Amino acid sequence: MRYVVLFIIMMLLWLAFTWNLQTPNLIVGGVASLLTAVLFGRSFLRNTVKFFQPQRYFWIIIYLFVFIWECLKANFDVAYRVLNPAMPIKPGIVKVKSTLKTDIGRTFLANSITMTPGTITVDVIEDDFYIHWIYVSSEDPKVYSRKILGRFEKYLKRIFE
């Protein structure tokens, strides 16, 4: 079942990227998707039943809006810090603990943090994320964990767990 799900996802991505329904394009996309499914299907999702649960797609859409909003806010924050003559930065690496249990959920969380301006995921060791932050606003782990993880983690739990 994993192979079929991966084939479908790859074919849909192919069609979305090429936006072409002509026969040669469908053949090339089908072969590329089949090859991808055969080579990487074993390491793809373990529980493909989750793929067919519609509520997960709802949370993906909500997550995309939250992620875009957080990126916009972070862009303005970083621009303010860069353009301010005093350059109000207080960089540091903080350790935050995630409650996500799936590897794909942790991967999405780490990438979401990294793609948000002002933060970079430096390392992930089991449940601990080491984040370089442009402005460490608190020494309290609960406060900065909520600021960094809180905006993404609750949605990623609904999507991947």
C-alpha cells in the first residue's frame, strides 16, 4: 500500500509541476513516479491509512496559513532588527523539548523553524531541538519553548500523529 500511495503522490506532484496532460508527459511522469515508488517506497510512510483521513488535509491547510502568517511576522521582525541602527539582537542557542513522536512530524517542525526568519534548527536529538535564535527574549525554557514550538507543534500533531 505504501508503494501505491507514494506513486499517487509523485504522479500528482509531477502533474502539478508540469501542468501538462499530453500523453508523452503522462508516460514520463508515470515512469518517474513508478521508479520513485519502487526505489523509495520501503522507507516511505509506515502507516498509509493516515494518508486517507480527510481531517488531516484540513489541518494541513490551517497549518499552511499559520506558517505563512508566522513567516510574515518573522520577516518584519528581522527587517526591524537589521534596519534599526542599534541592531537590537541577542543571539543564542536554546534547547526546546518537543512532544511530537513521529520522525516526519519532527522533520516538519525542524524545517518550519528553520524556514522562519530569525531561527535555525541546529540539531535534533530525540525530543530535544537546539535552535539558534536571533533574539533570545527569555531565560525561562517554558517561555521560549512556547514562542518557538507553540505556533507549529499543535498543528503538526494533528497532521502527523
